[in-house]
Amino acid sequence: MGSQPYEIVYGPANIYLAAVGTTFPTVDATPGAGWFKLGTDGDKNFAESGVKIGFNQTINEWKGLGSTGARKVTRISEAFKVSGEIADLTPAQLAKFLNDVTVSTVAAASGQIGTKSITLHQGVTVTLFALVVRFESPEGLWNGQLQVPRVYHSGNPGFTLEKANPALAAFEFTAIEDITAVSDDMFYGEYIEQNADALP
């Protein structure tokens, strides 16, 4: 991490969520107000298996009767996914994976314990988020980031409580098309990397 050749990228990533429409942070700035960091300690709470970025697609090949090879191809579906596992069972974190339910807090008082709680039923409506994945730039000692205007939590965030290992909650965020995008190729957002410092 932090040495040449820069294009070989090591190291963890951090993930941030915000309400759809929240302004994306510039790639050289820490995400500010409105952005929620996954993991109480960010990447230090992610499993060592890492943050997985997936560009999934389904391609249809057309073959003519008199040919054995494809003569034309078309993409009939595509998906962008971000997934991993997190060692953090705080209600604030689990709430993001359970449709961004509200965390309810009861303050301690005389004869009353303090509690935080979330509901477990998610209902029909699926909550959307804006998402940023921040990691090391392959151009040098700067940052790169994936910024996606609309994602939903598509995973099944169960966890196992056992003696030998920490409980890991699985997460998966899948992009949907941003209908407000300036062009079709921006439906899923973009990948930005810093490659130079600002000039004086």
C-alpha cells in the first residue's frame, strides 16, 4: 500500500451510504454530513475477505443456421454490486441492512435501563441509498472512489453466533438505474481516481 507500482492496488476500502440525491464527496475529501460510514470503525470492522465489487452481465449470442460461431451479441442485462461481511452488530449498522429502519433509543432513568432497538420486519417498500466506495488510487498516493447514485440492500444479512469466531453480518448493495442521470451511461454512477494535486 502506498508504493510503486501504484496500479497494483492493495488495502481495504471504506463504504459510505447517504440519502438518494446527497452530493457526492470530492475524491480528496472525507465524506461529510449526511454520509454514514459502514462499520463503527470503518474498514477495521470488515472481514478479511474484503469488499467485493461486481460488474455482472448477461450476454445473448445469435448464431445463424449455417454458422457455428456467434454472428452478433447483445447485452440483455447488467448489474453493479458491492458486497462483503461486517463484524459489527450495533443497531445503527444492522438498521442499514434491514431497510434503513429507525433506531429507537430509551435513555436510562431511575429504575429504567437504557436501550437501543430496531424492528426486524421490513415491509413492501425498499429503501434506496446513494453509495460511495473509497479506496487507494491506482495513480499514486491519493484516493479512488466508486460513486453510485441509487442502490438498495439486496443481500440476506443473517449472522451466526458461535464460540470461535465473531458474528459476521453479510451485506450486498445492488445498483438500480438513476432516472435523473444526465445520460444513459451515468445510470450507475462513475469511478473517479485522483491522479494529481491541485495547482497553487
